[in-house]
Amino acid sequence: MTRHRIYKLVEKGAHGSKINLAFDYAIMALIALNIIALILETIPEIDASIGTFLQLFEICSVIIFSIEYILRIYVSNLTYPSSSKIKSALKFIFSPFGLIDLLAILPFYLPFLIKIDLRFLRILRIMRFLRIFKINRYNNSMNLIFSVIKEKRFELALTGFVAFLVLLIASFFMYYVEGDVQSDKFPNILSCFWWAIATLTTVGYGDVYPITGLGKLLSGIIAVLGIGLVALPTGLVSAGFMDKIANKNKGTKKYPHCGKEIE
């Protein structure tokens, strides 16, 4: 009985209980506050004045996230039913959400377990940003994005391959057109590839640009092609979103009097 209560508590609170919803909102608020704290740590003035408070907040957050992680392992046989509790626990631990939950607390514990270089420790501290992905458990936005990308993966892959070919061809041409004139700006094809990316995406940083007539012509052609190539994946993803929303609205039925959804 206790296991079922914990399961209803830690899982997304669509169980009609205010306690479940309060737990969900509390975890979401804690995740948001952790991201804000991580940002504040990078500001020297703020870190110098409230650095101790931020460290205490980090410890409290890790304790809460650790308890949540343990509870999710405890109820894993309900979340991931299997022939044994160990298999259910392993299914949760290696699931996408399980890995995110683990990575959210691992940077705190790892320095206590093994000796770590300060440079690697800095990377671990940055990894705390992964906590933001925990919020995906309570919000369907990221799931919607991933499902659309998954459905359109072949079209997006084809568009990406065409864009890569255009970038590669443009890099080869630009190297042979501008390489002799601007050997410092276009010393090799890889450097030209950076120019091609900046031009194709119509960003145009201005750090590298052609000065010959043929080079300018090639740059103009790539810029025009970039308008269409960049718009293609945007259109594909947008169409996928519209299809998802249309299908969701089509399948949603509501009571005529109160307007609530019929489950």
C-alpha cells in the first residue's frame, strides 16, 4: 500500500490529489531555482556575497533530488513492471528519465568518491545544468518536440545531407577561388567550411569574406541557397507540430455543460 502511495506521489500528478500536484510543482520550482542559482554562481559579485547560501542551497537540492531518485527506484516495479524488482530498477536507472535523474545528482557525489582534476570538476559543475531536463517529466513540450523530430527524421536527415553537400562543394570552390588571394583567411578547406556555414545560414559574422569578383558571386549564390535550405527543416518541423495539435484536438472530447475533457 505504501509503495502505491509513493508511486502516485512521485509520478506525474494526474491522480486528482492536491498533494500529488503540490509535489510536482515543488519539484518544478526547485529545478527552476537550481538553474537560477547556477547562473548566479557565474557572476563574481553575486557569488562573493551569497556564495555560501548558494552552496547550502545546492546541498539541500541534492538531498531532495537524491531522495526523489531513491523513491523512484523503490517504485520502479510499478513504473517498469518486470519479472523481478532488480530488472525493474535497472530499467528505470537506464531509462532516459532515470539517466537524467542520475546525472542531476552525480556531479555532487563524484568528487567524494574519486579524486578529480579541477578542470574535470568544473565540467561536472556545469553538468548540473542537466537538471533542467528533469522538468520534462512534468511538461509535455519536450516530448512533443522529440516526437515531431522522430516522425520527420528521414526528411530532416535528407535536408541535412543536401545542406552538407552544398557546404562541402562551396568550401572546395571558395578555397580554390580565394585561397591564393587570402591565404590567411582561407588557408584550407576546413577554414572555408566555417565561412560556408556562416554564409549558408545567412549569419555572416564578417570575420571571413571574399574579396575577388568570383568569390563574391559564389558567396551570393550560397547565401540565396541558404534561405531555402534553412527554411526547409523549419517548415517540416512546423508541419509536424500542426499535425500533432490537429490530431490532439480531434481526439479530445469535452462535456457540453462544464467544458471539461472526457477521460
